[in-house]
Amino acid sequence: MARIIVLGSGRQGRIIANDLAGDHDVTVADVAAVNLPGVRSMQRDLSRPLELVGTLHEYDVVVGALPARLGFAAAQAAVKAKRHYVDLSYYIEDAAQLHGAAQAAGVAIVPDCGLAPGLSNLIAGRALATRKPKEIDIQVGGFAADPKKPYGYVITWSPEDLLDEYLRPARLIRDGKVVEVPALSGLEIIKIPGLGDVEAFFTDGLRTLLSEANPPVGVPRIKNMTEKTMRWSGHVKAVKPLIANGTLVKELAEKCREGADLVVFRLQVDGDVVTMVDRARDGMSAMARTTALTCAAFARWVAAGKMQFAGVVPPEKLATDHAAYQFILDTLRVCGIAFDPPYPFLRPQ
């Protein structure tokens, strides 16, 4: 049993802590007291993560479920405390800056351990490790379970962060080079089995996978890699005027708060397609399940003392470890998050 501290008790942090408490000694740190069965609570001001080094040193594994603006500093604090750090914060800083310091400390910093980036990087990384793909296309999205809901959408995370995603230029790999395209561009219709037609558009979700444009010497360079967000058809046309006049956040906050959601994951490697559809259950939204339980699965692997790498270890790097990859998919499968095929790209062709 490992001692694990979860930084942040928001929607994701609570699910992570609750899940890990089944077989570990878990503490949640937040500015407010947290009341979760089987979980310890620690009140701390997390706005200055670097002041937490002494506290983090008392634990075996640190899990970050903080707002993006605090994520990188929390990772720095974990390195200073010489503790493994598993994180789902989507911070703008480049985690690779910490690689040398984390290696010297003998710890692993595992960034972007959510749905996308996260699961998308893990499965793409496994494909890169077991074959020589020319093209990888990732499409992931959160939907209202009822497509007739306003904008076909239910808020499951910060609408301000969603607006940022809709405005930030999307980086992708085209002809072996990293290029930028406008967010919401590249609109296409995709048919999802059991759901029907949805639309997909470019967003900036490749993150650490962009390094595949410049792989180590001797490793084949991938020609094309893209990441798109999926929504019910008509979403982009409906939200573009709201983005233009600055009312998107207000409109979604007023009209998209209620209702069940679903998550759709699709990843295509050359001609092979991997899919996953998850729905809200057990009082958790599908987005919270697929994000938080993924982070918990990564943390569980690290807490078991099986991490073979030190430094910054993005999900695609961890996927090169056959045992880690299968463990994470098995753990998610127990939670009802399953892929078709069940173990994509598990073994080399």
C-alpha cells in the first residue's frame, strides 16, 4: 500500500482519490476540507505549489488534479521533493524542461494523464512502438447524451478552458513537420458505430506527441499526425457566432449545465481504427470517468513501484513498456472503460 497525495479536490480530484483509496492510503490536499469516505483531508493553500515540497516528501506518489495555471509549479515541487508525479493538468509550459532535474532526482513526471491528451497518447504511443505507421489521426469528444440539447453539449469542465481550446491554433504533423492551423478548421463528418454521424475539427491536443516529428536518430519519422475534437453535427456552425461576439462562455453556462453526457474516442493508425464510447454512470459524467479514472490508473501503476523510467515520461513513452500498457487498459476495463479492439497494438505486427 502506497501513500498517495492528490493535489486538488475538484471534480477530477475527488474521483481519483476515491478510486485510489480502495487499495492505497490516500490524502487529498485542498484549501477547503474534503469529506470523502476512506480518504484523509489536508487543508493547504495550493496557489503556491513550490511551498509544498516538505509536505510532498512524506508521500510515495503525488497526483496533480490542479487548475492548469498551477500544474507546472506542482510538477517542479514534486521534483524537488524527489517524488513521482502523475498529472492531468493541461498547463501551457513544456514539461520537458523538467526532464534533466527529474532524472537526477530519480523520479518520473508523467504529464497529461487524462483522456486526450492522455489515453490518446498512450494508444498512439503503443502503435508507434509496435509498428511503423505513416499516419495517426486522433478524434475525441464530449457530447450531450441527447443530441437535441442546446449545442449538443453538456459542460463537464471549465467553459473558459473550452473557449481557449476553440481559439488556440492547433498544431499537427504534416509531411513530417509541425505546422499550425486554425482551431475549428478541417471540419469533417465521421460515422461512429451505434451513434451515427458526428463532426470533427482540429484542436491543439497532440501535445508531447508533436516530438514524433523529430524522433531520436534511427527511429522512423511519422509523416502525418492530427488531433480533432468531435461534437454532434452542427456544433461548429452554432458556436462560431458566440465566439465572435464573446458570449460563448455565458451561453454555455446558462444552457448546457444539465444533462447526461457521453464520450467518444476514435484513433486511426493507417487503416486500423480503435474506438471507445463511454456514458455517464454511478453519479459520474462520462468525461469525468474517462479523465479521472485514467489518471488513477497511471497513478496505480506508479504506486506499485513498477515505473521503469525516470525523467519526464509522457503517456506515449510509458506505452513502450508492454506491462504498463496492458495494466492501464486492464484497470480501465474493470471500470467499464473498454476499447474495440480490447488491446489495440499490444504486440508487434
